[in-house]
Amino acid sequence: MSTYLIGDVHGCYRELRALLEQVNFEPQKDTLWLTGDLVARGPESLQVLRYVKSLGSSVRLVLGNHDLHLLGIYCKISRNKPKDHLDELLNAPDADELINWLRRQPLLQVDEEKKIIMAHAGITPQWDLDTAKMCAREVESVLSSDAYPLFIDAMYGDMPNNWSESLMGLPRLRFSTNALTRMRYCFPHGQLDMMCKDTPTKAPSPLKPWFALPNKLPEGYSIFFGHWASLEGKYTPEHVYGLDTGCCWGGDMTLFHWESKQYYYQKSQQKHRKD
């Protein structure tokens, strides 16, 4: 039995299947972890969702900001942009089934035995693990309810950017969603900065990557995240793994085999583009 963790897929179905063939992935006995952003930018988001859904309990995934944006497009709250390449998915006969499956997926995965934590963007240094679990569950509960379009409509925005137990309602849900799916940089006391996307060597002071600040997580855990392709798998401290290496932009798709601590890569079949 093997545990495989893969960075953002972004509709790159052929690369995903080729990468899994490299390691002889067997859904009957292996477990596949996915860091989110299954859809958008790449050409085959429909095929990705169909395949991942078919894996059933052998897959553990988290939702990313592009997955949530798809829900917004589906609810006619957000605009469907040509660069997202989502028309085939939205017009598919099983679109309703796939969307309803997607919105019931978690924003946080924790394996207490293996001591693995996975979130699309990461874990804000203002949270301990129990708080992260609680906040993720709150967002998941709304997304899985019939009221989810009301949340999606209020989801967009960069404020509040500072965690407080006193946060309530939609502001609390928005902070949690931003922390789990959009965060890259924080100010020294942990407040989120939602603007900077540069690599750590180019970020303006006093911003620091979320993983470079002291955190409240238990010792011994490994954190896996995606979302930040410009890191190219670099810059992170020990036991923190950035797996998004920009396959949809012409980079690689990256897989980490937990048991052997070995990386595997699949070259992109996409043209190098930033549209």
C-alpha cells in the first residue's frame, strides 16, 4: 500500500494519468492525495473530475480557489473566462452530478497516523491544528448545504485578513476560505496579505511566506500544499512540501511518494502560456 501526493492538476488529465502510470498506482490498495485546483487553465477539467470522482475512497483531496471559482461560475455568480477552459465541463450531461460531488469535498485533510496535513494554500500561522480543523469544517458545512450559493456570492474579498475567535458569519467564513485556498504571504504577526505573488526572494518587506513564520501546529507533522507554482517546489523548510510546479503553464506535474520520500515528475503537454 502506497500513499501518493500530487500537486495542482488544473485540468491536465493526460499528465495526471501518465504520472500515476509511472508509479503503478493501484486504486484498490493505494491512496492518492491531491492538493486542489483540479480544474481550470488546462484543457481537460471534465475528464479530471470524472476520473477523480471514480476513484471513490482511494482519493483524498482538498478544494482549491479554482475549484471554488468553478462553483461560482456554475451558480452564475462569477464570470466564465475563456482562459479557464471550462465550457466542456459546464455543458457536460453529468455537470450537475460532478459539481454537487465537488462542493462536498473537504478543504483540509489530516492523517493523524501518518502525521500528514494538506490544504490547498497552507495553514495560517495564527491557527493551531484544532482551529484549522474547526474553520475548515465550518466552510465545508456551508458548501455542502443548499445555501452554498449565498456563501459563494460573499466569498470574494480580501478582508478580514486577521484571525480572531470573535469573527462570525460570512467574514469568518471568508477569512477561513482565504487562509486555506488563497494565502501565500503573511505580515509578521500572521495577518494575511492577499496581493503579493512573487517568489520569496522578491517579496517586499515585511512580508514572509506563511511557512516561514512560527506556527502553532504540533511537532512531527508534515504539511503539503499546492497553489504557489512560482515556488517551483523550492524555498520551503523541512517537512513542508509545495507540490504545485505549474503543469498547466508548461512546467512539471509533481508527485511525492510518502513511504519512500521520493519525487516523481511528469512533463507538461501544454504550451507554455500565461493567458
